[in-house]
Amino acid sequence: MQVTVNGEQREIAAQTVDALLSELAYEGTHVAIAVNFEVLPKSQWADAILKSGDEIEIITPRQGG
Amino acid sequence: MVNFYGKSFSSRLLIGTALYPSPKIMQDAIRASGSQIVTVSLRRETAGGRTGDAFWSLIRELDVTVLPNTAGCRGVREAVTTAKLARELFGTHWIKLEVIADNDTLQPDVVGLVEAASILIKDGFEVFPYCTEDLGVAMRLVDAGCRVVMPWAAPIGSAKGITNRDALRLLRARLPDITLVVDAGIGAPSHAAHALELGYDAVLLNTAVAKAADPVAMAGAFKLAVEAGRSAYEAGLMETRDFASPSTPVVGTPFWHAVS
């Protein structure tokens, strides 16, 4: 299905957030997830079902001031 | 000691983690600064990248308190969602809240800031709002539940130091129970000392250290300046006056009788 990941349109096979992270090779990295501006706690990643058109943000720590 | 939401710190210097020449220099500069609170940001991870992980392990090695920020956010929804992502990512209720009105000046959007602060405080956050020196805005932030307020000295990265001293003094006088931090616009250790001399509880800076020719040495200079400024404030500065006042006694001046 078509979703937007970090602002880019992508075709993905994954149905859940957990599966998406492994599909995109983020598994085991320190990230936070928002889907359609809703932040999903890690405890929900295995069960959170993605749907076509979702806007997914995969966020990581970065230098800042 | 300075208090941020019930936690006490001996260092009054909060420092950013961006723009250093290398990760090693960042770590060395933060250590040299004596800072116990460092601010970090969040960004989109590039596909498969591990840059975030690498940066995060450098920060954890420093054993400091992390203050995540919403740097660059340009709307209330964006800032609130970023704050919630930061809470997940860093496991803290602290957030340095930035809502930016204008990309060229990085002027805070104070209306959006008050709204975002209210939303986040109701959700259990402890908010460090980056704001202008306007007293009315600061009072609105306090009404919303902020116990820390962080007015700018001058625009972010401008290195101009305190451009509106009278307004910052007014904030200090009117908000005696609020932890006040000068955030942004500091370019030199003397600027930081000035903020502490005005009774500000702390300063937050980044570029002045990171972009110095020798960031580690500059971090040390800022540490000393902040300590000097605070000591001066506690010692009680003399009042300024418009005309001269002799420091040497006038009585007994030689040849005094010859002067008409």
C-alpha cells in the first residue's frame, strides 16, 4: 500500500509499525513514531495497523541548540 | 544552586549539542563547560541510517540531564507532536518549547507558544519556553503553568548579547519566583556574565561555544563567566549614576586651598 514515510511516498508491504521498521531496516534503532500526528508508544508498535495514505514519521535524536 | 521543576543543579550554564566541528569536540566542550543540562533535538531518520543512534550514545556517555527541544517547529500542532515524540524518545517530561514565527529571524511565535505550552502542561510536560523579552507574554506563560521562562537576548545565532537590558530587568523584577534563563543571542562570555549579573538564573547557549575557534577553551571561558556573573549578582552590584562620584576622599586633597 501507499503511505508517506518522513515526507516521502512509499509502497510498503508491512501492515504494522513493527513490520514497517524492519522492512525499512530501522529495527533495533532508537526511534519514535508518529502516525498522522499521533505519537505511538513503543508498546503499541506490534499491534498498530497501518492503512493506505497514512503519514508516518520516524524520528531520531539529533544535535540541537 | 539553580532549580528547574524541582531538580537542583550547581551549573547555571545550559548548552546545545549542534554545530561542533566533531563529535569528540562536542563531548570535550560540554565537559569543559561544566553544564549538567544539554539540549538535543529530533529529526527524521534517513532510511536505514544510524546517525541518531550514534549521536544518542555520545550524549549518554556524558551523564547529563537531557532537555529535548522543538527547534524549528512552525506551528502549534507540529510543536506539540514533536514534544510528545521527544517524551517517547528521551523518556523525559522536560521540553524546550520553540514555536517559530519567521524563518529569517527565528522570532518566537509567542501566540502559538502560549497555546502549545498550555496543551503540553495539561498533558504533564514541564515546559521551558523560548520567548521574547515581552513581560505580557512571559506572564501568560506563567499563567499557563510554566515555572521556567527563557527569553532571548538577541536572535538565535546572532552573537549580539543582551539587546534589551531594561526589558530583561523588568522580567526579573516582576517574576521573582520563576526560573529565568537567557536563551539565544549570546556571543561572548561577557554577555553570559551580564545575564547572570541581572539576576537571571542561568543561560542557554550553543553557537558561541560550537563556532569558536577553540570550542573546548571557549566552553571553559563561559563556565568562568557564568560563575563570575552569579557571584557578582549575589554580592550586590552598585547602582549606576549619571555623574561622577569620587572614589578617593576629597578632604585633604593637596593644594586644595589654591583651587577656586
